[in-house]
Amino acid sequence: MLITSAPMKTILFGEHAVVYGYPAIASALDIYVYTKIRKITEPTLIIKSREYNLEWRYGEPVPKELKPVVEGVIKSIERDFDVKLHKAGIYAEIFSDAPPACGLGTSAGTSVSFTLALLKYLDVHYDKDLINKYAFEAEKISHGKPSGIDNTIAVYGGILKYIKGPPPKIEQLSQMTPLNLILVDTMIPKNTKKAVMMVSDLRAKYSIIDNIMASIGKIAEEAWRELRKGEDADIEKLGTLMNINHGLLSSLGVSSSKIEEIVHFLRNNGALGSKLTGAGIGGFVLGIIRSEAIKEIKKKLNTVGYRYFISSINMSGVKLLKQK
Ligand code: MEV
């Protein structure tokens, strides 16, 4: 039996613009997707998703929720390692701390934790780059035209600056800025594929969108310079950059009235900055907050009844949690 975990993520700066080649900055969260694999006597491969409440057996039609894992990860591993898993005697169970389609990279976290679990179980040689490659195959199935940032952060953890490839340019922060991230759920499922398509349609019609993308890229660069200062980073400035980034995302049409409500709720209750994070429309809203203000904002969030996480930054990326 073995269990792996992969962190979920939040995009601090630069979503959507990252699809067009501009830098984005993502942080891994202290919230996880897990895969547990155990041996079974039955000669088959079964995958159970707790969150989607479904089970798939090798050979059956693949439910769309499991297509990324089956057609991205399993197929790639079967091809590259010349194995057939239809008689493997494997029961894999996937579960997570946050619901699927919430915008915190559950789909990437799923592919990444599943890939590590399967490679470990098969006892084959691998490295993190290989996990990332398979998880990117899976992301292409779930999102159509992903930049690759979600799988990359789930594999490596920490805070990354990411420019899409091939090959992607990735920089990792060497000294960490202590950030308290607050994530509030809009309770509206996000749809990355749809949001990316909407932005692409808008860009095809209005040339100004390219300038907006370039401005988002500049914000990400400026934020990166600040984050590289580690302990000395100006958190207030990062907050303001987040607010500006949010305004530009709204102009791309990926905000919504619920997102705006939460963005302003956070700003009015002690957050230094707030923005939508990930694809938008639904999903989560991100804020940064000083440690001293956490207690107060929690009280307010509880009074309104929002569902939220307060998270620090995961440093290790995908990991084997247990093996026996
Ligand atoms: C989704 O988490 C982030 C987007 O920029 C899409 C992508 O990068 O693939 C909206």
C-alpha cells in the first residue's frame, strides 16, 4: 500500500496572460490531493474518485472526470514503460482536501499525485520532470490548451515564476516571503476550458486585449522582483499589485458578481490585496493578509458563512507520504 500527495495551487499573478506567453506566479498550498494504491487479487486496475463518487475498471468506458488520468497518465506510462496495466491487480483511490473544479488545481493535483503513486508502485525509474510530463498530458485532456503552470506547481511546490514552453521557463524562489494566503470559495464551479476560450474569443475581436495581457505580464514581473526579496518583500505592494491584476482580469470578462463581492469583502476586512485566482467566473478568490489580521477576518468570514482556507506555502511539491 502507498499514499502520495500533491499540493493544490493558487495563481498569485498572471493567469490567462500566461496562456499567451507572459509570466505568471503560482504558489503551492498546504491543501492536497492524495492517491492511495493497494494491491488486489482481482487481475484488473480500478480507480475510485471519492470526490466524484465514481469507480472505473480497466476496459470500461472512461467517465469524463477520469479521462485525464486514464488517457493522459495511464496511456503514457503504458507506452513509455512498455507495460499493460489491464491485469495489474491495482486499486487506486483519489481523494482531496478541497472539492473538484474549485480553481485550486485539483485536476493537476490529481494527475500529479496519481502519476507518482503509479510510478512508485510499478517501481520504475522516474524523476519529477517525468511526472510533470505525464501530468501535462492529462491537463491537455482536461483543459484543451493549458499553459502547464498547474501541473508544474503541483510537482515542484514553493513559489514559481512560469513562462509557458515548450520548453517552459521555470524559476523557483530561493528565499521565501512569509505570506498568509486566504482563499474564499465562490461556490460556483469554474470551467477553465470555457474561461480560456472566452478570453481567446475576446482577444480575436479586440486588439487592446494584447495590451492588457502585456500589462498583466508586467505586474507579474514586478511582483516577482518583490517576492525575490524574501523576508524584506513589501507585502503591501504585493497587495496593491494583486488589486491591479484583478482589475485587468475583470476587463477580460472572467470575473463575476460573486467574485467581486468577495474581492471587496476581503479588502474591506483587512486583506492587503485580493483577486480572482485561476480561470475565474467561479472558483476561489485569493487575498493576502498580515498575520495580525487573521483572527479578525476569520470571525467576519464565519459570520457571513463563506467557506474558506487560510494556507501557508507548501515547499516540497508532490511527495510519497506512506509506503508499507
Ligand atoms: C488556470 O489555473 C490558469 C489559466 O491561466 C489557464 C492556464 O494557465 O492553463 C486560466
